[in-house]
Amino acid sequence: MRTNLFDFVLPEDRIALRPASPRASARLLVVRPGEAVAFEDRAVRDLPDLLRAGDALVVNDTKVIPASLHGRRIGRGDREPAIAANLIKRLDGSRWSALVKPGRRLAVGDVVRFGSEGRVCFLDQLDATVEAKGEGGEVTFAFAFHGAVLDQALAERGDMPLPPYIAGRRPADEQDRADYQTMFAREEGSVAAPTAGLHFTEAIVQALRARGIALHRVTLHVGAGTFLPVKTEDTSGHHMQPEWGSVGAETAAALNATRRAGGRIVAVGSTALRLLESAAAEDGMLSAFSGETALFITPGYRFRTVDAMLTNFHLSRSTLFMLVCAFCGLEVMQRAYAHAVESGYRFYSYGDACLLFRA
């Protein structure tokens, strides 16, 4: 499909720079394709009332690491230029792939020292050697520490990796360490939050359970590719970056039982949806899954297992907007986003949410 079909205009003041407080007060646009009233304006706290007993929610329990680092190049003369790095993928116990600015300042063999200014660090310095540079601008860093020691050093020095449309307007701060993490976060490995999960509170979870709605966990470690727009003129020319995920055997069996009993599977976020669809057979039955997925969903995709999804409002031309258009229909989602803009909904990672029922 032509990429420009997924364009829309968003006023800059619709981009949320902080989440709603309390989280459950965020607005919720309910989209029911094919019904007389296609759109309904609600709040996230209404979610239990919008589902029914026997349904099952699936959340992503990945945990965002503080992957945004600031340092300087050392060891090459008197000049020590500042370097900003965003870690994007762990390669092994001591090596990470990263996007850096300015990349032209670094050559293979250079050492970057990531500082501890403003931090109480258990180690004085964290050095990383540039092991390789890729054609796409990514750098492979070999850190001086390994395993859990490296993890602690990154946690102490790093900032939360806010998406560019927020980071370009304000720096990350200590509040983001709580705000940019879901209540389900357990398995470290993401460099972006599964943002639909940011809206949940313990009160909502309890209300869901009281209504007879089950909650299950899967893990998909979100990569930096989630923020990348599709730059090709046709969607067929875009390639997704693979992300690692897992669905446990018990979770797969429970969700299969939900479907057999007539309940609906509700994915909390595009990450949970893509993982479930990757783990499903042609007949929609789920099996245990562990590995990478690069599933790219565009209109025309036949959904196998997910009946509804909770998700935030996404960027123009993004793979995520293409996914929701596949789920509800391109024309439906174009009208839904136009309604959201006109009605003052807040967009993107810290913004409001949609509850989408499959067309």
C-alpha cells in the first residue's frame, strides 16, 4: 500500500509531554467498526465496564532500562567531544548496539566515558570501546563491565529513553523513571515502553478481576524501531526490526481456553498483539513461543487470535498506525483520529488511549 495513505496532520500541542495524573484519568476513545455509534468518548477507568466476564487481557511485562547515556570521547588528544548514546539492543553480556550523536565523532577503537555527574555511582566511570560502526548509523559498544555489574552501572548513569517527540522538547528527569514504566514491568530488556500499559493502576486491575476478566502476562522487549516512520513510498519496502518475545505454555493454554469458552482476547498494546499473532497458528490456537518476531501488520492482514486491543494514539506513517488501520479499517481509523484531534485527545506515549474492537 502507498505509505502516504497513513498521513494525518497533528497540531504540536496535542503531543503529551507528561502522562495524565492519576493514570486512569486519561481519556479513552472506544472504536466499534460497523456499529451505529462508531466512536464513544470515555476514560481509561471505565475499561472494566467496557469488557465482559470471560474476556482475557494480555499485558506486556517487559521493563524499560535507562538506556539513554551521556558521555565524552577520551584518549584522542585534548578535545573530548560530548557523545549522546541510546542503547537499542543487547548483543551479549558486555556488548550493546547503540545509536549515537554525533556519530561522525566516533571511529572504531575510540573510547567513550559515560559520566556520573549528578549521580551517586558505585563505580567512578563507565567506559565503552567502539567495536564497529554500521551503515545505518548504529555503533557497537564493548563495555568495560559485564553482566549484572554493567546493568547496575547503566541503571545508575542512564536516563529513561524518552521517544524523540518528547526528548526533543524537554530532558528526561527522575519523574520519568516512574512515569515511563508500567505497573507490570518485570523482565528487563526494553528501550521503549509498551505505552498502553502505562494507563493501568491497581484499582483498575482489581475491578477487572472482580468483573471476571482475567489478566495474563507475555514479554516482548520493545526496540527503538517502534519510533521509526516508514520512509519507503510503499509499505512493501519497509522491514521491521526484530524484537525478542516469549509466551509461556500456561498463558497460551489459558488463552486458548478463553476462546473456546467464547471469551475475547484483548491485547494491551501493539507489542502484546504482535507477539500473540506471532505465536498463533492459522486457526488462532496459541502455543508457547520464545524467539524474535518481525511481524509487520498492514491492512489486509488476517488476525488470528486477538479480538480487541487497548492502545495509544500513534504517529503518522508509523507501523503502529498501520497496525490499527489493519485492525479496524483504514477509513475508520482516519475518522477516529480526526475525531480525536478535534476533541482534544492527547497523543503518543504519554497521551490518551483507544479501545479498538476488530472490524
